[in-house]
Amino acid sequence: MKRLTIIVAFLFIFCSCTKDTVETVTDDYHGKWTLVKMSGSMFNSETVGTAMDWQEFYLFNNDGTFTKSRARNEVKTTA
């Protein structure tokens, strides 16, 4: 019985560990990402939609570059 327990423990230890890792690379972040909610450091200080101080979006391109655009007080800036 002792031998069987040792064999089962040995098999369990060496069969449960694997080095197989699967890395997934996602390329689905391309496109336009729009800021929809802002939160501050005070409790319940969330602002959404047109009530936010500014409207902002990021445009992620396929070549790894992006553009950030912000509209605040009818002034549009792009970086």
C-alpha cells in the first residue's frame, strides 16, 4: 500500500506540471476609441457623455501609430 501511495504521488507531482504556455497576441485594438466616462479622486465623482469637461478619442492605426484628439470649449487639439 505504501508503494502504491508513493507511485501515485510521484505521478501526480510530475504529471500536473507543464511548461506549455500559450501567448495570445491581440490585434483587435485598432480603430477609434472614445472616452465615455471620467472619474475623479472624490467619492461618486463620475462624469459621463456630454457632461464631461472635454470630449476625447484615440485613433489606433494598423502601422502601430495613433492620434489623440480632444475638444474642449470649442477648441479642438490633435496630437
